[in-house]
Amino acid sequence: MALKYKIDVIAALKEAGYNTNTIRKEKIMGEAMLQKIRGGQMVSWATFETICNLLDCQPGDLIENSKE
């Protein structure tokens, strides 16, 4: 089993008005975290908290446990 993203987090952030340039400029999240998200890798709980606050969602809206 492995955790995987249920949604395209970068696209969801962009739709909410947070493009990657804004995220970096406002120091919301670093480039390393953005790259991890793009690559489908899991990030820290602090980063999940930030994403959930920006998107007004719960962690379960972002990730799921896959049996693949």
C-alpha cells in the first residue's frame, strides 16, 4: 500500500489563485516541496496543513491509501 494524491495539487492551487510564482514569492512553500508534489511524492504534515488551509480542505481530500 502507498499514499498517493487524489487530485492534481498544483492545478488546484492555481485554480484557487496560487500559481507557483506566487507561492515561491510569498514564501508559502519552497521549490523543493513544489517539486515533490509535482513528482507525486509525499510532503511533510506542515506542508499538507498549508495546502489544506489554502484550498480550504481536509488531508483526506488530497491523499488516499492505494493498494497498488
